[in-house]
Amino acid sequence: MAAPLDGIRVLEVANWLAAPAATALMADLGADVIKVEPPGGDVFRQFQLRSMGYDYDFPTNYGFQTDNRGKRSVTVSLDRPGGPDLVRKMAASADIFVTNLIQERRVKYGLTYEDVAAVKPDGVYVSFSGYGTRGPDANRAGFDFAAFWAASGVMGLLAEPDAPPPLCRGGQGDHSTALNILAATLAALRLRDSTGQGQHVETTLQASGMWTIAGDFSAALAARSNAPRISRKAPTNPIWNTYQCSDGDWILLVMPLPFPAYWGRFCAMVERPEWADDPRWNSLPGIRQHTAMLTAMIEPLFAAQPKARWMKKLDEHGLIWAPVATTQEVIANPQVREMGWIAEIDHPEFGKFETLDTPFKIYGSETGARGPAPDAGQHTFELLAEFGIDGDALSELATNGVIG
């Protein structure tokens, strides 16, 4: 079977997570992805998973493996004379050029859209950053904690009304943004192929974070007021809320208004049929007035039985719910396994390990994780030979510290 991006070459001049995660998906789709790293490698290679709270000595950074699988690596020093020239030479044969350098560094190294378009006028240039290439924050660095979570408005909405804003999980904003990068790049590639003209794509962590709460922004723009935080003790809907079971596990109920559509079945499930016709909450204003009371009435019922019992009863009554699952529960979930969302990689040094596969399926094509992440500079000489650089020229580049 053919892969969707067979024959497409991608040049990545990027580090950390979002842009490399997007190009890893391009590799999953069959593209030849060349990762340009500084001597010593992408700084994310040295990131310790212990900093995310894991009390375990990992033999490698498995997050780096996920976000850089299936690529080839070349090490080039952009700070050495000739380094930027070498990258532009490679860019001249790439269909897609992806970078997350902040704007002032693109200018410094001659890797702006105009610079790359001069050597590859029919290419797709993908610009990614925390905040964008224009405006007062154009040269501000931004991890997903900062640009996606905090500066986008997401973090400020996630806590209880009087609680401090919570920390996010590392990489969550990056991987959400990677899908935006991929979607925009594929659309631009199609346009390039139909018109023959090069394209310029741009997205940011901040814009991606805003898009994830587009409903809140739609309301905030219309009302010209801040989106409200919601307390689970007084939600807008008592059967769109979390409840703790007797074994300490939590279940999320997700049953939207209008109330009568699910309320009667829910009351039957919790063996409180008399609640269904109570005139205090048989209208939308009544529901909103009594959400705190209803939540307080429901809580002890869930606290009286274990999660497994509630899961069975919720399904028997055709209600919408989900367990608040741990990562290990998700990994063991037969639904996840049946759908093939986890893949196995065979690494020459670390052996076989599991990782997340491409988060979508294209049936009838060859897609998915294709192999481990490369070592830093693993393919430098092989790749430069493909670009017509070998022999004395390679030796000179190595001697001058441009490659290594």
C-alpha cells in the first residue's frame, strides 16, 4: 500500500515538541523527514522525565522518541559560517520547510520565508512559534505552559472559582498544536500542487490554545465579559459533573440539557424515580436554581457504591458517562487496543517499546509509526552526500565545526 506523503521531503529546523511532533506525523504518513539539529542534538533529547513527576530512571527520553520517530538527523551549526548556507541548500530540495525559530533568529540565519522561498519558490514554508512573527511578542519564547495554557486563557478557566490556576501536563498544548500544523501544512501542500505556487503557513501555541476554548471566546466576544469558572459543587448541570465512588475512583457524567432527555433515566438508575417529576427542577430556570442542591443529593449515592457497579448501571440505562481514567487504565483499555492507538517500536539500543501511534486512521494506506527516533547526526554524511556534498567538502565542513 502507498502512504499519503510518499515522495514528499520535509526539512525540519525545530526543537522541543510542537513542530517536531507535527513532522513526526508527516513521517507516519510516509514523508522523508530530515531533522536539522545543532551539534549535540535537539535540547529535548536531554529532558528528564523525572521533571514531570516520574520516580523512575528511564533509559531514554521516550517522549523524544515519540515526537521524532521515523526521521533522519543531520547536525549543523547555524552559528558557524556556512551553516545557514548548508541549510538553505537542503531547503532547495524540500517540499516542506518547518521551523520554530523565533523571528529574530530566522532573520539572523537567513531562514525567513523570503530567504527560503528564494531557493525553493514552489515549497511550503511552515512558520511556528509561541506567539507569531509579528507584534510585540514576536521574539518571545513560549513553551506550551506559557503560550498555550496561560496566555491563551485556558489555564485561567480550569480551576474552581476561588482556587489558584492549575498546572497543565507537559506537551498537551504542543500535541494539540501539532495537529493544527499538520492540517494547515497538508492544505497548503494541496494548494501548491494544484497551482504550482509556494505557500506560507503560520500558526502559534497561543492561537491553538484559544481555539480549544472557542466556545468560551465566542461568548466572551459577544458579551464583552470574562468567561466564568465553574464549580463542581454548583455546576450549570448536575448530570454534567464528576462524582466520586466508594472505592475512591471518579466518574464523569456528560448528559446535556434539555434536562428531561436524560433526567428520568438517571433518576431510575440511582433508584430515585420521585426526583424525575419534582416541580422544583422541571424547567431550565429551576435546574439552574437548584444545581448545588441536586449535586449534594447525588454525591452520597455515588459514594455508596464502587465504580464498576456504576459503570454497569450507567450503561444499562443508556446514559453518557466516562471513567476518570489513569494513564495505565487507558493503556490497558481494550477499546484503545482494538482501535490500534498504541504501536510498538523496535529500537536498536533500547529494544522494543510501546508508544502512541498516529491519532487517526487512513484506511487503505500505509500509515503509522515507522521506526525509532534517530541519534543526533546519525545521517549527516549520508544526507549531505544526497545533496551533492562529499569528499573534501565534507571534511572541510567537519573541520570548521559546521557539522559534527
